[in-house]
Amino acid sequence: MKMGFNKRNKQNEHYRVVILGAGFGGLWATKTLVHYPVEICLLDQNNYHTFFPLLYQVAAAELEPEDIAYPVRSIIRKFPNVHFLLAKVNKIDLKAQIIETDICMISYDFLILSMGSITHFFSIKGYEYVYPLKTLEQGINLRNQILTCFERALYEPDEELQKSLLTFVIVGGGSTGVEFAGTLAELVYGRMKKDYRNLDIKKVKLILLEAGERLLPNLPDRLGNYALSRLNKIEVEVRFNSKVSEVRPDELKLIDGSIIQTYTVAWTAGVRGEPELKNWGLPTNSNGRVTVLNTLQVPGYPNVYAVGDLAYLEEDGHPLPMVAPVAIQQGVATGKNIALQISNEPPQPFHYKDRGTMVVIGRNAAVVYLFNRLYFTGFLAWIIWLAAHLFSLIGFRNRFLVLINWAWDYIYYERVVRLILPTKSSSL
Amino acid sequence: MKMGFNKRNKQNEHYRVVILGAGFGGLWATKTLVHYPVEICLLDQNNYHTFFPLLYQVAAAELEPEDIAYPVRSIIRKFPNVHFLLAKVNKIDLKAQIIETDICMISYDFLILSMGSITHFFSIKGYEYVYPLKTLEQGINLRNQILTCFERALYEPDEELQKSLLTFVIVGGGSTGVEFAGTLAELVYGRMKKDYRNLDIKKVKLILLEAGERLLPNLPDRLGNYALSRLNKIEVEVRFNSKVSEVRPDELKLIDGSIIQTYTVAWTAGVRGEPELKNWGLPTNSNGRVTVLNTLQVPGYPNVYAVGDLAYLEEDGHPLPMVAPVAIQQGVATGKNIALQISNEPPQPFHYKDRGTMVVIGRNAAVVYLFNRLYFTGFLAWIIWLAAHLFSLIGFRNRFLVLINWAWDYIYYERVVRLILPTKSSSL
């Protein structure tokens, strides 16, 4: 194994902080730490940061992949003490304080684990036929599948097969499932209806399966009910108490034995921690996430932190949600705590400032829940959602292009991004 | 085999025209024929039209793939007599007048062959290690390879290996090769220099190999010389009389025995017709292109036409060039000729109106050759080139986004599109 990053620069005695993952947590930790006398090595297996909250819009052909991805090197180039490494982590050796990657080994003084979560398929059979929605690649795959199903259905003489091709199932009634269902309904009954004028659009079926009794279980009842009535209005069939037991290429089986004929099962039902974490000696909970102290340190390793989806932390007896604001705030807090440790001061406990939750449901409608007391639904909520997301996008140009895409869409009721994108690639 | 498109509508006795390929030739033939009483079936293996003249800019990370691709269904939706079929052609049966695709069979009254050309590797060994530049997918692959080489080189301790990773070879001194070399030089010495500040950018080597004695062999000497001096100025090494004999993953061998250590060989050296054409009974020349009559009809098959790169036709003793304007004019001419045949009138011979040739060489510089007599070089030529290409892009939104990308690039001297795009995909 080549030793790439492990030669410490003897001229400066700066501590080296290695940050695994350039998601929200890792990036905000980086941005916090650049102002301290440390050498930062930021590692990711992609050369871009993905704005996950809008990934479902790529899957629904509303945004282009590039609209929600931003090159990491553009973000860090202002900071001379940050180095980016495009690599995959093979192993973390907590005792030796060394990260083994597919490129080289890296030693660290401080480590921040911010690799996020992976899709949790629970115990369903045939999960390889499911379309998860966790990475940009998966977003593109799901979009390609949906568009290809329409192309195939148009010339399919067998009525039953045509119906299967036009049945799209979304598993999970949380915010991603609800948002994706809403956007998909718009794509289908808006643009696709015009593009496939020889296809009876009434044959399309959008089904949202939720294992529990209501939508948006983390939000007040009123908002879940609004989401349900809104989805029903735009022709999305919502089924409660529906747990998937098996997926096959052309059908989905529920635990109650009923079967849905479909070629497309989008999965937004669950996430978990990377199973390797446990093998590397990290303390994990039953969901594979790393349990952390309230300082976000990993128990037993005061120089190792975990943030974002990957970290499991309870506050007031409830686990913190796996959302971008938690990751961002934890990234900042971890950066500050490492700075404190370098100055020989004790790290401080983390407290989450919940500024609210927003879920958009198709054109002009959203639910917004702010400061645990304010509710908004409908168009006003949609405007708040739009503004909040636009301002969160990294980089002016991305914001601008996304706004153009949305404005175009809004004015012309048109999806302009309906390319089935090329996919095969080379790798070094 | 299912019969999808072959049931003729008995209510109207319109002729069915099948058009294979939604490139420039196929699309302009479609646009011409929509005004006549025909049923048009337009077939392509992608659901988008690619603006090939700017493909090299996707490969050089200057434009996003979506900037040069436009959904075919958006283009044809105004025309009720056009049907689009996303499919691959397996076989053409000229006697039975039936096209066999991977989806269904289609019978035709008139057929237009407009599938374009494929890369010609001549007789080099190891062509599977070469990066061709003919499809959107290949453009993305080449870009991913270039960006990945920089990422790898940054942490490569072996000096020789690092040099190989940073050597980029472009084969072919025609317009695509010259344009790609110019744009790549800008990417490297502009944006990449800033992004990889710990990398000595002087280690990067850009080499353009031309088998002949000069660049842009189809244009007057003066313009080829200008291109050469311009490329030399922006650090591109041009080697003449250089024929490739073999490519391996990490090196390239020339016929004179010399070797260039490189991981990236971009291939713009040659194109040819799809070999299957000959097997299907079409008359082809030594380059695999279909030889056509001056009416663009295929000899022996008065209801079969060939246009664009796929068609071989000489005018005044010279073969017509394989460029977009020829394909567009031939598409229009073919549409009109089929309309004439339907009215029992004889098809007319095709004459190419050569409005000029333009080649851009990096920032602010181009050569333009108009009406076989006017020359422009430098900034004025670049402005003419920019305007001409923008106005040729299909769809206002694409034009607008490309303009934003270019303007941003021009003002900030910045490449914002440097994503190593996700690639693996599902297929139905």
C-alpha cells in the first residue's frame, strides 16, 4: 500500500484533521475548521457535493443532475489548509489512527466521520430490483427507468404488460416519499401527458405505500392529513399499513399477500449506517449508526467525532432526525470542539436548534412547520420552501440555474429535462 | 417478434416514412415532411437529439451534457403525424420493406437512413483503450477520465506514473481534434491550475497527433497554419506524420516505434459507416458509407434514401464533407424528394450550398472560412463562431443555458462544470 498523505509536514506542527465525506456534515466541519491552525484532509468518493434535499427532483426529471451537485474543489479552493482526496475508504484503524483508502493511507490526529447513511431494505427479498434514492447516480437511474417505462408502454400491445409498465410504486410515506410522489404526479399528468399523446394517461398508476397509519409521521397530524388530501387530489393512491415483503423485476408483494404488478419500485423507506463501521470497532446501535457522546465524540476515542446521518444522538429522549440541518449544525459544532481540544479546553455538548421542517407536494403546495409551533400549508408554504432551498444551494451559479429551471417549469408547465442520460463509463 | 408499428391505419391511406436516426439529417427530414400527407416514424436509440458540433466541449468540461441534448419528443410534439420510437435497429429488410428493432417490427413505404457514422479505428491494436468522441456518453466518459487522472496524479508519489497520468493525447488534426485540444488547454491552464494548486501544472502535457503534414487539411493552408501557431501558444504540442499503431492502458505506440506514456488517448481521427449496412444489402464504399445517387436515393431502391455522414456522395469530383450543414441540407432535400415521389413527380438532384467552415481554438480565437473566399481568424472569428453555434442549438432554453455557461466562463475564466458524473445505470 502506497503511503500518500501520511508524511506529516515537519515544518509546521499543525494537527491533521481527516474528514470522511463531503456531505453537509463534512463540508460544514471543513468550513469551520479552516480558520484554525490545522491541516484538513477532506475525503469523498465523488468529486462533488450533492444537495440531497432536492435529489428526488432529479429522479422526477425536474432538475438536472448538475443543478444539485457542486465540485468540492470549487468550494475548498479558497482555503490553503484543505486538501481534497477522491478515494474510497477501505478501512479505519482507530488504534493506529490510520485511514486506508483505495489510493493511499492517511494518518490523522483528529477524525470526523461524516459518510452519511445507506439505504435500509429491512428484510425484503429481491431488494436488488428496487430503485433507492440516496445518491445522484440512483436519482439518474430512477429517472431513466421511469422515462424508459413510458417509451416501452407506448408501443406495448399487451394491455396487462402496459399497465405494469405504467405502475410506479413509491415505498415510504416520509418527507422524501411524499415529495417524490407529488413531483412524479406533476411530471406524469403535466408533461408526459403531452409528450405521449397516443397513450391513455389514465392507465398510469402512482401508488405510495406507507407501513404505518399516516403520512409524515414526524410532523403534526394536521400536516400529514394535508399531505394526504393533496396527494389524493393529484391522483396519487396512498395505501397505509402496507409493508413490502418481496420485489421481483415485474411485481411487488406485500406482507398481506397482495401483489402489485410494476417494473418500478422507488424506495424511500429507510436508511441505516454502513455495516463496516461496526467491524472497524466503532460503537453502533441496532440501525448501524455510530452512537456518540453529547459532544459528538465517539466513546473511547476522544479524537474521533461522528456527525450527520451516521451519528446517533438523543436529545430530550428523542433521537435527532436524519436531516441536513442536523448534519450542518453538528459539522459546525464538531469543528469548534476540535478547535477547543487543540487549545486544551474541553469540548462542549451539542444542542440542535430545530428551525423547522418543510415538505413540498407538487406544484404550488407544501407544508411548513416552524419553531415547533407555526404551521403553513399551500402556496405560501411553497414559496417559503422554494426560497429556503434556493438559498441553501451551494454556489451562486447553481442557485441561478435551478431558479431558471423552476421558473421555466412554472411558467410553461413544462419539464424540459427529460433526457434518458447516458450511463456506461470508464474508470481508472 | 411483436408487430408494433406495422399495422397500417386503414382509415387514412397515407404513406409511412420511417426515419432511422434523430441526428441533423433525420430531424430536418422530419421537419420537412410534416407538412405533407405522410405518417412519419422517427426512430433513435436515445430519446434526445445531440448537438454534435459542441460535443468536444462536454468532454472538456466546458458544457453540461444537457446543454447539447434536447428531448426528441419536445421537438416533435407539435406534429400529430410524427411518432417517435426509442429502439435499436437489429435489421433492415429492404426487399420486404420492414425494419426489425429490439421492440417491434415496422413496415415502411419510404425509408430514410440517417444513423450517422461510427468511429473508425483503422487497424490500430488496442482500440478498446481509446476514448472516441462520437456520442454524448463518450463525451462524458472522456471528461470523467481527464478529471480522474488529475485526482490520481495529485497524490501519486511515483514521478514517472504521475507524468503518464498528466499526459493527454489527442489523435487527429481535423476540426474536432483542433477544437478539443484548444478547449482542453484552457481547462488545464485555467481552471485546473487553480483547483490543483499542489500540482506542478508544467507536468501536464497535451499532445496532438496528426497523421498528415498539416492541421485542418480541408481548409486553406493559411488557416491550418494559424491553428498551429495558436495551439503552440497555448502549450499544445503538435506532432505531424504521426500514425498510431497500438494503444495500451498506459501507453501509445506510433508506427515509427516511438512510445508515449499516457492513460488518455482521445480519438478524433476517423469515422466510417456502420458495418451492418453492407450485410443488409446496401451498396457501400470502402469506408462503409452508403453510396447514393445525386437524388440521395440508394441505387436499386427508389424509396430508400440516405443522408448525412452515412451517405457518400461526390460533388464536382470531391466527396461532400461529413458535417452538420450537409446532413441538414440533405435531410431537407430528401423530405422534398419524397413529397415529389408521392405526387408522382421525379426526385431532384441534391446540391450542397457550402456556407463556410468554422473552427474554434480555445478562448477568443477561431478560424472562419466563408463562401470559399472569406477568411477570418482571431477574436472576430470567435464571435462569428459563437453566434452561429448558439443560433443552431435547438430550443431556446438550451441556447440560453449554454450562453450563461459561456458568459460565466468568459467573465470568471472559470470552469464550473467539473463533475465526474455518475455512470452505472439500470436498463429495462
